[in-house]
Amino acid sequence: MEKISVLFVCLGNICRSPAAEAIFKHLINDKGISDKFIVDSAGTGSWHIGKKADSRMRFAAKQRNINITSNARQIKDDDFLKFKYILVMDNSNFKNVIDLKNRVKGSDFAKIIKIQDFASVFNDKEVPDPYFGGDDGFDYVLDILEDSVSCFLENIT
Ligand code: 4NP
């Protein structure tokens, strides 16, 4: 059976999208359905390529038993041919990713969706960027992602 491919995207790929990727992997692992999925994350920006996720986000996730192990990479043309679901964190990511997609032939396969469109508990229309804020911003991002990412999984399975 063809795997379901999911790519989470933010700006730097060191805070929000690695957290979303790790939460999603944690959920499908708990459900015993990991083998049905290809899951990854990427950033629209290039500043942090190759770096581990922000230590503040890794620490906050670890408190919830979620391990963030990814290294940052930038979104690339091929992602629009490989990933069926490209889930972005905010309106700026949405616009940038749509612009990139429109330049790639055959990219109709990819659906670009804001992850907060799936939220059920939190009203935020975007996942706020925690990078320049305090430590509680990382917990809040994890709170809203745990809601929207689990609702996304329910929606597609
Ligand atoms: P992210 O957060 O998009 O959630 O990974 C950011 C990380 C770094 C920067 C901006 C946002 N930065 O400007 O370096």
C-alpha cells in the first residue's frame, strides 16, 4: 500500500516544525501505524541547515516524553512531488510555500494546509513563532500542536 507522506514546514526548521514532526511520529508510533507513513519537516529559510532543533524546544518536548531528533533542512522542489500533505505553521509560511509550489511542474499532488485548520481546542489561526520569546512560548507551541496534529491524524486515517 502507498504510504501517506507528511511534511511539516516552518521558517527555521528548528522550533515549530521539528516539534510537530516529533509529535506526529510519537502519535503514530503509539498507535502502531508508523509503517504507513513518511514523515519529515523542513524550513523555508536556510539559516539553520544541519543544526539540531533549538535546545529550548527539545527540553520542553522531552518533559512530555517527546524526542526531537531531526536536523534542520530547507524545503526543496522535490518535496512538492514527494509529500501529499505539506502542513505549514503560519500565514507567512503558507504564502512562501505556495509561491515555491507554483514554480514546480507536477506539484498538484501536494496539498498545502495550515496545521491550525485542524485545531479543535485552541483558537489560534497560526502557530506562533517562539524563537525570540520566553521559555513558556515553547510549551504553548507544544500545547497547540498536540491538539492540531492529533486532529490532523484523525482526519486522514
Ligand atoms: P521556527 O522558528 O520557524 O519555528 O523554526 C524560528 C527559528 C529561527 C528563526 C526564526 C524562526 N530565525 O530567525 O533565526
